[in-house]
Amino acid sequence: MSPAVRRYHKHANNTDLDSHVLAEDGFHLGRWADRHRIARALGILPADREAELDAIGFDWKAPRPAGFDSKHRRMLLEIAAYREKHGTGEIPSTYLSDEGEPVGEWLYRKVRKWRDGQLPADEQAVLELLGISPTPRPRGPRTARRGTSTRRSAALAH
């Protein structure tokens, strides 16, 4: 067993940890487990590490997805990277990857399908692992308008 898996197994009272759980020595057990769950869901976890975790009864929390196309996998990897950097999977709808791909729009469409009951369960499970929920996000405060609006309502336009 690798040192990291042995350390996880030694410190974990169970194999289903919240992402905020810390070991007594400060080791981020929950984050470590989340990273491994996400890597497996994205198909980038080495087979030997997966086998080690299976051997200790690790809870993957989600089945391995049936098969994502390359764009789907790229978008999920971008969401995972965003989550690592910002601590959340709630990506603004205007967010673009470094390559200019509209990750935020892609995610918005997936969440809409999820809300409408049209997203497959395996895709839902991966999004949940990334910290994404189908519930609407709270809106922030509205900013004051500058000047008067030149827009007219549709009723007045005709």
C-alpha cells in the first residue's frame, strides 16, 4: 500500500469523510479523499491507486461514468481546476478557460438539464462531487443604475 493511502487509512475513522475533515496532525483527509473521487470520475486516477483504495473499502460516492467525450472530460477538468483554485465548483456563467472555452456556459446548460430532470444520473454524481448543485444560487446585491435607462418595455415598444 502506498504511504498516502496507508496514512489516509490510519487517520480515517471511516471511509466516507466530509471534505473539511482534518487529521490530528493537520492532514486534510477530506480534501485528499475528494481529489481521489474526482480523479476517478474523470478517468485520470491511476489504476494502482484505485485498487489500493478499493482494498480498504474506500467510498467513491459515485459510480464511474459510462463514458464522456473529450469535450465533456475537458470541461470537467476545467471545473475541477477552478474548484482547486477558488474552493468552489460554482463557476460564473461568463467564465472562460485559459484556452477560451466557455466553461461557465457549458456548466450552466448542464445544470439547467439537471433541474429539468434530463441529466443522466452518472453526470449528476460527477457534478455533485465537484460541489455543484441544481438549486439556484443566491443572487448578489443589485448595483445602482447609472443614469436613466434608454430601454423601453415590450408593451411600450409597439
